[in-house]
Amino acid sequence: MASILSSVLTIHLYFKTELTSVELIKGIEHREKIMEMLSGRSSIIIDTDPLSIYNEFHPPFSFPIPAKDVMSVVSRPDLMNENIMIFSSIQADLEFLMGIDLPSNVKIIYDNTDRSWSRYYPFAYYKSIDAWGLYTKIGEFSIIDIREEFELFSGFIEGSINIPFSRIMQEPINLDKGKRYAVICAHGNRSRVAIELLSSMGLDVYDVAGGMQRWLEAGLPVSYEED
């Protein structure tokens, strides 16, 4: 199996397509199909890379799931009508995935062992900083507070810029790519999502882990809106 699969990867052919409706895809040959899945609201992307690799590089809004757990996820009844793409940079994971009988809703397995994805498609990464780390290096960051305006009554970091999460996810955001940004919300949930989008735009962004809750719990200084 391993030697056959290695040949398939090298010459960029499909493997097992007739048996499982799964296509092994590499490079730019199927750009339109992949871009359609990336933009489709009903598409799910699973990334089997370990978190050490995933945090450095992954398709935006993908889910990190180990290859050994993929079958249990994609065969769930509530996902059977979803279009699913699996992404991997690990040769052993690709061999494992192509050796199991994946359901037909898994449309694509993308081989990223040569980092081809970054040449043709948008990618995201994940970097984080805790409240104290941001406070001690605050001069190195522009801070984006993505809470809605009505949430700022509880206090905000002096000098931060308020760009609500709802706006970030709906409108083009023009930010200086030469700056480093720390993105903060109330508890760290929305900022984690915003990081996916902002990092895929080529911005140098850090998620403030735990959000303003952690900042306030640490007793760090805040400002308040004037009446």
C-alpha cells in the first residue's frame, strides 16, 4: 500500500476514486474545486496535522482532528450531507486516510507534504499572548478590541481600537500589514475566530488568551468611556 500511494503522490494521480469518491489532490490543477469548498458555507475542512504544525499553518476555519479520529467524525449522521475536505502535511496520515473506506461526503484529501497549499490558497495561523505578556510588551502591539460598543462599559485597554467582531466578519478591514496586532474580546472566544480571518489576510496577529476577563482578573489598568 505504502509504495503504491507514494507513486500516486509523486505523479499527482487520483487514487481509489471509483471506490470511495475520494480524490487525492495536490497543487493548482483543481484550484476552482478547492476554492469552491473554501467559500462554501456548508463545507467542512479537517486538518490532521499535529497542533505544533497546525498553529503555524492551516486552511482558514479548519478543524484540527488527528487522522485516527477522522472516520468517527466524518461518519456522524449529522455530517453526512456536508461536503468535507481533509488536509494533511504528514505522509503517514495520508497513507492511513487513503487506506480506509471514507464515506462519499469526503470529497477531497489534500496532500500538503510539499507545502503547496501556501502557494495557491489562503492560509491561517494561530499565535497567542496572555494578559500579562501583552501588558509587559504593550508598546510592541496595536490592540484591537473586537467587543461590540455596548460591551466597553466594563473598561477597555487605553489606546486600543474598537473594531466590533460583527464588522470584522462582514466587511473588508483595512489594517497596516507592517504592524503587530493583539486581538482581544470578552473571554477569548470571538478573538480566536477573528484570528482565523485576520491571519489569512497576511496580518501579524496575536490572540489575547482569556480576553478582557483575564486582563481584569490580573488587575491590569483599564480606561472607561467618559459621560
